[in-house]
Amino acid sequence: MAPRILMMDSPLSAMEIARELVPSGMEMVVAPLGSAEFKAAAPTADFLVGFGNRAIDAGFFRTAPQLKLFQLLSAGYDTVDIEAARGAGVPVCNNGGANSTAVSEHTMLLMMAVCRRLVWQHESVVTGRWRGNNPGSVKLFELRDKVLGLVGLGAIGKKVARLANAFGMRVQYYDIRRVSEAEEDALSVRFRLLNEILRTSDIVSLHVPLTPASKHMIGAAELASMKPSAFLVNTCRGPVIDERALTAALEGGTIAGAGLDVFDQEPPPADNPLFKLPNVILSPHYAGPTWDNQQARFRNAFDNCQRVARGEKPLWVIPELQ
């Protein structure tokens, strides 16, 4: 029997591209998670491909005894039941950096948008106020010569560093896994402790996975240590920041502004106080999925399925299961 891939249908994934790329000799079933078709395919599935979801729990793994790999199309894995996968002996792998270009570009987009108050400029034009009611009161900032502090230097952080270098920024980073001095030289980055990053950076950009250790790693004390002129950018996971503390810091002038693609609750409630603040730029957790990286995400996923089918170890196993 041909190896079977069970693909979770999702509006963020172009299934026509998946069907074009599925390896010959493999069968693929595409179905929404929890649907009758999905449940019917699970007992004979060798590979599960899609996004993390708490419904993929110990009970699911019991219904899929042949499963050899849970392959994510995302970089983040905070919605994966890691202990259930461990108990079932199923490796969980992320997308191998397939969306790293998209997220790094979006990071720069948020930096520029918040530093140049892009939404305010747009709204001024379309409401007939041209440069606002009091243009002299609005400060716009360039990226050149600004100190960028990266918290996390994985695949995405490294690409942000390269883009920031092109803008003439001075880049420093903190990561629990330090890179070699040679790689620091190649990336034009320097290691600093987290408290140094927060205290000395003009822009702090977050690129860490959401784990128990990283939840609310940026809270009231950390925000208070930042420059009043500094900006905070988050394109990783919302709960890495204490959102209430961030709101208070933005309202009180503790920091100058923020660019956020992620939130504590997604989608955020309509009464989220961040919506009313003039010094934030918000996007709907849309940094990663672009049309350009659809092929890369599926290509990496199917390559990993083929590796496991050949009896090889998969790539990009999440750290907790390595």
C-alpha cells in the first residue's frame, strides 16, 4: 500500500499547490480537521501535515496507529500537544524556515510602519487633513544608525539581521543558543545579555518560540528598562509579551510604540485596548503565509515525509522532542 499523507485543509494553504507537489508513489487525503473524511483517513495515515491544534491529542494518536510523522506547515508549534506526540512516539517537525523570508520582511515592514507612522499618514490623506492637524507635533524616524536588538537568532532572526544591515542598522542579539564568533562576523551582529538588549536598543524585535520559559518574558519590568524612545516589534507569538503590561507602557509613554502581528488572544476581542492607541501598528498574524512560500512549505513537508518513508530521520524536529 502506498504511503498515505493526511493533509489538514486550511484557508491559509493552497491545496492546488499541494496536489501538484505531492510525491509520486504517495497518496494524499485532504480534509478539514475533525471532519468525517479526516477521521476516516486517520487509521491508515502514515504522515500528518498541517498546523498545530490541541485536537491532535493522545486520543487522536490512538486512532492513527500508523502515524510516523506530524509535519507542521508553520514555524511555531505552541498549539501542539507535545506530550501526546511524545507518548505516541511521533516526531513533530516545523516548516524548516519556509516562511522565514516572509516573516523577516514583515518584521521590517512593522518597524518602518511604526517609526514612520504609516497608518496615521494614510488616514491624514484620505480624511483630507493632508499632514494632520499639527504636523510639527509628529516625529518620524529613520532606521539607519538605529540599534536593533533581536531576541532570538534562529532562521527568521538571522534574515532580519541581514535586512537590517542593508538598512544601515546596528544589530545586536540575545539567544539561549549563541552562534559562533565567525557567524556573528558574517551576520554583523554581536551577542548581548537580554537586559542589555532591552536597555540599549532603539528597536527590540522578538523571534522566539512560545514555551513555558518564554511566556511573558517581556513584562512590566522589561518594558520599564527600555528607552522611552524605543519601539517593540513582535512577529513570533503574542503571549511572549504580557499584553496588559504592554498596553500600559504604550499608554503611559514608557516606550514610544509597537508593531504587533500576534496577540494574547487570536483573534483579539473587539474591545482590545490596543485598538485605540495611536502608537501601534497591528496586523492579523499574517506575517508568515504568503503566496510565494506556499511551495516552500509543501516542498519541505513532503521532503520530510519522503525521508521518513525511506527510514531516515526527519529534519527540523522541534527541540522538545529531539
